[in-house]
Amino acid sequence: MKKVSALLIGFALLLTFQVGSVFADSKMDGVISDVIGTPYKMAGTSTRGFDCSGFTSYVFNQFKVSLPHSSIAQARMGKKVAKDDLIAGDLVFFNTSGRGISHVGIYVGDGKMAHASSSKGVTISSISDSYYTKRYVTARRIMSTDTYEKYADDPSDEVDGGPDVD
């Protein structure tokens, strides 16, 4: 039993220290993990329910970055980023309707994105899943380097495991 426990703890630590992954303890990861499982709601922009662009707008708003509530409008913002150069916090866009950009998610590292799925609510998916690979359009970097380092890359200020101590 000790070996199994040690193995599980080791695996958890490995996941915790992956740079730029959804398991990292950055401020952005904290905001995203707080809303995982929130149901999908067409035109939703709150923790009662999100659509895809409502979710991305909500997350970025927590860091004082304003995004329009439209995946097409969000795709016109920031700087274009090659798929191979994605970093946590970049927006990734997909054509899921057959009529141009119709879905957006937030790249969280390790080939994954957080997004509001119409079937699963807020979830993490691999951008290399065949569904998303076929529909990938572009990616945009919305945050400046300073904002990225402050929110998406820096560890959270929150301390887990107990009450606040002054």
C-alpha cells in the first residue's frame, strides 16, 4: 500500500510541476478550475452557465482584460500565434458550424484547452482530438507579456490547506 501511495503522490507532483499545463498552480488555472463543470448555456456569461465566448470573456475579465462576447470578434483581437507556439492563456478558435469561426477555448498547455462545450459544459479537451484538429482555424495571444507573466504564468497567491493567518 505504501508503494501505491508513493506512486500516486509522485504522479500528482509530476502533474503539478508541468510548465504551462492545466495542473500548474497559476492564477489563470485557478480561475479555470473553479468553473470546470459549469453547465453550457447559450449566451451564458456567468457561473450559472457559459457559452464558449462567455466563458473566455469571464476568465479574462478576472484579470481585467476585456473580451467581446463573440468568438468571431475575439479572433480579431491580439496577435496571431502559430499552433506550435501556443502558451497557456492563448485563445484557440475552431469552425464547428461549417460557416467560419464558431468556437473558442483557452489554451492551458500540454496540448489542451479549457472551453465551454455544448454537451459537457466547461471542460478540458485536447486540441489534437480528431474533432478539434479538423476544425482548428487560428490562435490569438490576447495578453501582453507582462499580463501573461502576472496572471497565466505566476503561481497563485492563494494558499491551500487551511484558514488565512494574519
